[in-house]
Amino acid sequence: MTERWAVASTEAGGALLVPLERDGLPAGPVLAEPDLVESVRSRPDVARWVWRSTADIYPRLLAAGVRVERCYDIECAELLLLGHEGRLGEPRSAAAAWARLCNAPVPPDPPPRSAEPGSQSSLFEARAGTDVPFEALLQVYAEQTRRHDAAEHPGRMRLLTAAESAGMLVAAEMNRSGLPWRADVHRAVLGELLGERYAGGGEPRRLAEAADEVSAAFGRRVRPDLPADVVKAFAQAGIKVRSTRRWELEELDHPAVEPLIRYKKLYRIWTAHGWGWLQDWVREGRFRPEYQPGGTVSGRWTTNGGGALQIPKVIRQAVVADEGWRLVVADADQMEPRVLAAISRDRGLMEVAAHDGDLYKALSDRAFQGDREHAKLALLSAVYGQTSGDGLKNLAALRRRFPLAVAYVDDAAKAGEEGRLVRTWLGRTSPPAAGAGEDGEAGIPQESEGPPPAESSEEYGFTPGYASSNTRARGRFTRNFVVQGSAADWALLLLAALRQTLFAGKMRAELVFFQHDEVIVHCPADETPAVVEAIRAAGELAGRIAFGETPVRFPFTAAVVERYSDAK
């Protein structure tokens, strides 16, 4: 099998190709061929394709029925390498990398392209200002090869780049397959929740009724969709509120609270996943969001429009498998604590994480007299940095029993406070201060509508993906980053392994959804046992590849359902 070839598309739809040596330099003459798709199709023995951007080339290949086993995405690699070198934020396009190599003025990255709802056409278009001559692209790749060799842990860094590139392939394939979506079910859910729609695009009936109830409770007209108006109305009623978040409103004794909470819930559904969203994003029974691997500092994915990673449970009723097919919905069990055990090499915590059962229960039996909640709070305090109250007391108990695990995140916090770079196990790097909104979907302003779950960093005053200029905040960010980011790296390897297993098994099953610690596979009903086993095996393999041979297990809870909402 030929190890790797570089390929670039031409304006006429052709291809420039060349085989590569291990050091990234050409191993032969550059070939010019008239058809990009046929150039790749006719070389099934290539182990890895090297190209500028997966989003530029791979959708065309998929549309023609050509699947690529592995790739190396030069622009993904540039982003990772810049971060590793402490230069995150510098332009990451191939054109920028070439300019730096030539000591020329570095062009800025083009602005993010807006997704086109219901269409894949935008995925086929190279962004203006990002392309470079093929010879320049080859030199950028060769230089990236040398930069990988110079990394703190070269093998891990190469693995991270390979995993991120594999994630780009998975993202394109999931966009191509689409998430099964029943528009008729979605409309029925909206009708039941929101009531009739009025002409002119105004608020539907039940939303308007809730707004009227809010105004009646305050004795004057109040716009419940405007937080400032609500805060002012409460102030005039003699009640001081800091925000209109649900868990804060629930503590108030006022007749406006119930209709206000009801309004906010319905308003979120109407604006984020209402009739307009359905018309824009669902075509031919499929929802095809444009996934963005590594869209956050920690490596978690985002989407370019569509809000795929924030589908409310009530709307998940519309995610229905095709006739004769099923959805295998699998969640990684207590992933981040298991990752902490693996990266810290704490013998005691690895023993706790060596079983498929409830990790917090096993931890409580070993160190907290069977009190599961205290054990859970202690472990989350270590990861998220709660340093007061019961969290501090429980953290002290955890430190006595699992000193290496707590020291690992303590060291990361100290490095962040001192302005040093902090890396995940594989080498994804957080800068001294990062300012990316981790969980908010671009283009959809939102306010959390419930108290943060126990696993949420918000419980400890930490916003994932963001580190302010405050020293202590940076430390809290990097404390979590080494765990959350390493978990994101593991998840990429999981996706790569699962993708390969499904293909090698010649299954019809398709990966159709991924977010953080959850995957959904759409498959014929008779393939579900094999898919469940493939997910389990992929999780274990990803753990070994990412962290080496440790006793830590990475189990999944899998549900085989006809509709997504039945999985939880």
C-alpha cells in the first residue's frame, strides 16, 4: 500500500498529485490529471491523502461515492501546531502558513462562511484567499512534518493531528448521511407546544398567552423576551433579581414567575427549532448540520448553524429511524473522571476506573464511606476547582486517597495562573488566556434555562472554553482544560475507530450524530447487536491508543430505539 499522496484540486475540476516521502517531501514528479474524483478513485491503495482542507475536497468525493480511509488536513494541522507553539490566534490558513515560511506578510484568515441551510453546496467551495500553489502547499506540509518532530511529545502530537483529520472525515460523512428527521412529527410537536400560528409571523398562540399572563401579573405591559424589561418589572415590584435565569426565578415568590418560565421555554423552542428552522434545515427526511471539529479551545465540536448540538428533548421526538432501521444512541459513562485517571496515572483512581459500573459508587465505597454524592462532588471539585464549603472538605479527602490525580489538575491550574501553556495528553494546547464561548451555538444567543447539572462547570463559576485575564480564572480554566481537552482527543479516536469498524464490517450502518460523549448510529434493525459491540470496542481501543496500556475502562450505555427521545 502506498503510504501517502498529496492532492489539490484545480479550478477546472482536475487534480494535481504527487507521492510523498516520510519527511513530507515529494517522492516523484507532480502529476496533472483531468478529474479530481477519478484521480482519487483510481488509487485505492493510498493509505493517507494529504490536502489543504477536508471541507474543500472530501464532500465532492462523497457525492461521487468515493470514501477516503485516512487524510491529513493541512489547515487543521496548522491550527494545532500554532497552539502548541504558543501562537494560537494567528492565521491558520495554508496561505498564512506559506507566508510565514517565506517571511512574507501574513494574510488574515477569511471570515467564517455562513452555512447554507438545507444545502451542501457551500461545502464544495474553497474559501477565497486560502488557496496556495501546489508546490507551496507541499513545502508547508514538509515544514509541518518538521514541526511535529520538534513537539514536546512528537508521537502524541502526530496522533492528535491524525485524529483531528479523521474527525474532519467523520464530520463530512455525517453531513452527507444526515440525521433522520420526520418533519410531520416536528410540526405536530410544535402545534401541541406552541398552538396556532398567526399571520404575519407573530408569536404563536400559547406564547402570546404566556406573555399576556406575565404582563397581567406585573400590572403593566412587559416584554418577557427582553431580560432588561423583566428585571425592571421585578424591581418595580420590590424584588431585586440579577438575571432571568430559570433557577433564579424559581426562588422568587411572585405570580409572574410561572408564566415567565413557561414563556422562556416556549420562546426558546420557537426561535431555535420552530417552523422556520424546520423549513430551513430539513430536506428529504434529513437534517444535515455542518459540524466543526475542534471548534472550541478544548477540542469540543460546534456546528455552523442549525443548533445540532442543542436539540431540546421534546424536539428529539422528530428524530425517527427509517422503516426497518434503528437508532443506536450511546453515551460514554463518566468519561471525564475516567480520563483523569488515565492521564494522571494515579494507581488508586485507575483501579476505581477499571470497572464498567458506576464510577462514583466505586469511588464512594473506597474513600467516602459509601456516600456517592460526596464522592461525586469531590471528584468534580478537583476537575472544576471548587475551593470552598463542602467542596473543599471533600477535595481534601480526595487528595489524601488519590494524590496523583489531584496533583495533576493542581499543576495545570498553577501553570495557567502563571501564564504558561497547558496541554492535553496528546498535545492540544490552551493559551494563557482563551476567549471562545465553548457551549454557545454561534448565531443563537441563549440563556441557560435550568440550574446547571452536577457535571456542569457553571456550578463552580467556570465557563468552559473561556479564561479571563483574571489569574484565578485562568487557573480554573486550565485545571478543567487538561481533562476536558484530553476527553475530546479520546472522542476523536473513538469516532475514527468506530468509523473504520463499521466500514470494515461492510455494514449499512451510518454514524449520524456526535456531541461530546454521545454518538448515534443509524442502522438496519438486524445490525444493532454488531453496532453496539462496535461502539464498545471502539471506546476501549481509543483509550489504549490515546493513553497507552492502563486498567482504565471506557464503557458506554447504549440504547436501541426508533426515536431519539426514547433513549433517555
